[in-house]
Amino acid sequence: MDTFKGFQKGLASLGGQITPFASRTFQYTKEQLGQAEDKTQLPPDYIDLEKRVDALKAVHQKMLAVTSQYSHEPYDYPPNIKETFSDLGRTVSEKVTLLSSASSPAEAQAALTAPPTAKPQPKTFPHAIARASLASSQTLHQQHTGAGEDPLATALEKYALAMERVGEARLAQDAQIQSRFLAGWTTTLNTNLLFATRARKNVEKARLTLDAVKARVKGTTWKLGAAGPHDAHQEHELSPEAQEEIEKAEDEFVTQTEEAVGVMKNVLDTPEPLRNLAELIAAQMEFHKKAHEILSELAPVIDGLQVEQEASRASAYSLQ
């Protein structure tokens, strides 16, 4: 009997020496293997908050995975385009200004390939269309031998200038989205939701610690073998020290749970994500409004050139 009591004391001493991390790890392993007899259950309201926070995190990750393209300038730049350094050297409006003063095909070509005065031009789809339109306009101008200007060449030049403005509006939209939407949602994901994750981990640590303490105390105070009437009464009795240890672990578990509830509610209740989404929509609206205004100004000009060309063509046929 003395040997058995010594063995019990040894177990108690060993349990007291186990680090909290090792104790939690051991408890977690037992739970994963299905060997834990009791597992402290989290309140249903707490579990509901966890599910809502997980959903919010998934939403942020999915939306950012797509909208982060707004911080990547050439997200709509055609991959099949082969533009040279000279193509990207100057803006379309700069080239048009230089071309207006060119008096020969050689000077016009020099204007198109003029050395850059600033950083390379943006690689966006509207800018690419603008550059292609201006180059096409000059190709037609150089081969035009009739009187006046080639109407298609003139239209392409005006279209080039308009699309460059559309491209600049797109860049302005992207800058607004980066600062007013992406920055906000990234902050929510990397701070608020991260704080919630840490708070939940603290709850899990506290729960594992509580269950580990219960299991250890239970294992060192319960008696082995068949229990008699007197033993049955004593079986679940805990020493004051053991009871105090359990109560301390329970208090820590409750404290961590309450803190996590507060953090998760704060994350779920903040209006910032919705405010950021409104900013995203506003930036998109502003871009499409601006693009509509630019093209609305251009459309009647192109229509006028078309009408003039058809009238000239009809007049030429009537004289034959």
C-alpha cells in the first residue's frame, strides 16, 4: 500500500511539473484520438459567432483575391500585344502635338518614335487601343494621296485621344479603389479578423488547459480497483488544492471566452467593410460616367465624319 501511495504522489508531482503547453498538447492529442472522457463545450452563441467570423473572413479573402487586380496596372492589357519602347515613350496627346507640326512623312515618323520624356506609358487596354489607333491613323495618312484628309485616319486620331482619356480615368479609378477599398478590406483581414483569430486561439488554449487539469486531477485522486460503499462516496471528492486549481482554470476559460466574444462582435458589427464597398462602387461609377462622357463627345464627331464621307462618295458617283 505504501508503494501505491508513493506512486500516486509521484504522478501528482509529475503532473505539476508538466508545462502548460505540454499539458494542452497532450490533452489535444487525446481528443484527436478519441480518448478524452470529457470535453468542455463552448456556448452555442459563441459557436455561432465563430461561424459568422469565419464567413466574414472567407468573404474578405475571396473579394480581395479578385479586386486586388486593381493594384496591378496591366490587368486588362492584351497579352498578345507587342509594343516597343518607342511605342510607350510618349503619350498619345504628345505624339499628336508633334505630328501636327510635321511637314513630311519622315518628320511624322520621327514624331511617332520620339524619345521618351517621362516614364513609359501605362499598359492598360484603353491606352493600348489609343496607341494602336494613332499608329493606324498615321499609316492611312502616309498613304493618302487625295485631296483633304482621309476621314478614317482623322476619326482614328480622334478616337486615340479619347481612349487615352478613358485610360487615364481608369487609372484614377484604380487609385481610388486601392486607397478606399483595398486598403480597408486588407486592414480588416490582417488586423480585426486576425485579432479575432488570436482571441479564439486563447479560448481554445484555456479550454484545453481546463480539461487537462480536470483529467490530471481526476487521474490522481480517483481510486483504482473495485470501490466499496465508502469508496463510492469518496470517488469524486477532490482535495481543496485540486478544486482550487480547477476553479482557476475555469475562471481563465470564462475570461478568455468573454474577451473573444467581445472581439468577434466588434469585428462583425463594424460598418467599415460596407463603407469600403460603397467606395468601390463609387469609384467604378465615376470611371464609367467619365468614360461615357468622353465617348459621348466623340460619337457625334465620328458620325459627322461618316456622313461627310458618304455625301462625298454619293456626289462623286453622281458626277460620273
